Amino acid sequence: MSDATTLNVPEILDRMKAACGINTDANLATHLGVSNKTVSSWRSRNSLPIEAVLQLTVETGRKIDFFLFGEDRTPLSGEDFVQLFKFEDLTIRDFEIAGEAIIAELLGQFAAEELAFMSESEVTEAGKSLGAAILRTLALVRHERRSLLDSGKMDEAAFDEYGRKSFRSDLPHFIRAIENRTERRKKQGPQ
């Protein structure tokens, strides 16, 4: 199954060019702010940095799935989403209670003053929100795992790496950094 987990970088590069309306690797290199040799190296090594793909997801509005796998997966139906919430005997309230405990622990460790000024109801509401976010993220991770493993596009190890990057909450900051870098390049003009 490990052969099925390898991404096809030449196809990814072709989708990147198509999404940007670019015809050549040289133009893609210019667009990404890298050398022609770099894109050629990506193609020959069948490896490219995820930052290049994320840059184009930001610029084009296309999902990362399109670039990596050539498809835009449809969102979960209501019934599928409910099925993903069947976590043995856990309930949504269990996640809310866990969220409250996590919020109190995190604030106690890293923002004790903030916690001292929060009312019990504020901690409870923040905990419910965190619990719901954990539940939602867990359901989405399960959906992605099933989809990618069942299709043979990834094995467990490849999914773990993909999942760490796909579901991290700091990625919006990373994407903003890419947007800022892109804006700086546009202002600087061709080099």
C-alpha cells in the first residue's frame, strides 16, 4: 500500500499551473517566487514543500485536496456527520465537560490572571465551545482518515503527517504569512 501513498508531484504541479492559468514550469516558478531549477527539482524528486501548495490555496480559493489529489471532496452530509459523532459511549456533553477542564487547566498554567477574572459561567461557556471544537475536529479527522485510507491514497503514517498539518489551528497564521510574503513579492516586482 505504500506505493499508493506517494503523491504524484508532476500532476500536482500541472494542477497548480492550471489553477493559476499558467502554462509552463518557468511561469509557475516565477509566480511562486522560486527558481526554474527549484520547480524542476520538485518534479524530478517527486517532492515539493507544502507551503507552495498552501500559497495557491490562498490565492485561488481551491481546496488543498484539489491540488494534492485532483478532486474537490464534497462536504459531509448531515447523516454522515451524525455517524462520525458516534464515539463509543461518549456524548456531546462529555466533550463539553472535557473542554471546561482543558480550558481551566490551560488558563491556570498559561494565563492565571485571565482565569482569576473569569466567572464560572464564562469558563463553562469557553469549555463548551472548546469541547464542540474538539468534537467537530475529531469528526472531520475521522472523515478524512476514512476517505483517504479507503481510497488507497494514503496509509496510516502518511495520514498522520497530513492530518497534523491539515487540522492544526495555527495554519491560518501560516497562511497569513504566505499572503504577506506574496504581497511583498508583488510590491517588489519581478526579480
